[in-house]
Amino acid sequence: MKSIISFVKTTLIGGFFLVIPLVLFILIIDKVLDILRKLVAPITDLIAKTKKANELKKWIEAKVLSKIPGYTLLKGMTESAVGMESEDLKDVVLVDIEEVWQIGFLMDEIDDELSSVYIPGAPNPMSGDVFFVKKERLKKLDLPQFSAMKIYKKLGLDAGKILKDKINKTSF
């Protein structure tokens, strides 16, 4: 019985001497980081608003980030979801592929007759295929990108609710 009490006593004392310094260390680091954030915030605001910083951001997006598969699409969806306008936002379309309609994203208009369209996969919409489709086989959807992605992620569940009154009857 004495060995159990001794073990519990040793464990509590050891735990106390381990936990208290660890908690104090975390609190001190949190305060230091909070002070640093307050000191750096005005400087970062000034830097982020400069013309050079915006040019650097655009260059990094064009030369590096745009090479990452799905970056442009994901950026457009994220900005759409938070209510920001984006030049990267792609039109959501219904695509007639072999008598089956699929939801896709109009990525580029090749010429007067042909467009490139990204068709996401389900349930992972960041994996999919690119098709070159005649414009007469496309119907524009009045639907935000994140709603279209939701249909894919949910494997079509609630698609009727999401698409209700969103399909334009005319093609491009």
C-alpha cells in the first residue's frame, strides 16, 4: 500500500514540476507573440499596400502558384465564398458529354466554336479532366463555384436543391 501512495505522490509532484513550467512558458511565448504582432502590424500594412508588393504578389501567382494544379480554381472558389470579386473566377457550366450533362468550369475560350472546360471528379473536385467542347454543348449555370463543388463533394446529394432555377435554357 505504501508503494502505491509513494508512486502517486511521486507522479503528482513530478507532473506538477513539469506542467507548471510548461504552462508558464506557453503563456510567456503567447504574450511575446502578441506584442510582436502589435509592433509589426503597422509596418506590414504599409508594405502590403505598396505597388511593388502588389506586383510581387502578382508575379508569384503568375510564375509559381498558377503552376500548382487546381490553384487558380481553388483561389477563385475561396474568394467567391468570402464575397470577394476575382478575375480568376470561372463560369460554372453544364457540359453535354455523350448525352450526359456534367457540371464543369469554363476555363478558356479557344476560338469562336471551341472552349476548354474542367470537369471535376467526385468526391474530390480538385481531381478531374479537361475537355475541349463545342460552345453549343455548354449551358451557363447561375451558380457560385463553391456550390458546384459541393455537388461533387456530396456525390450529387441535394443537387436538385442547389441547381433549382440556376440553369439557363440557352447555350453560350
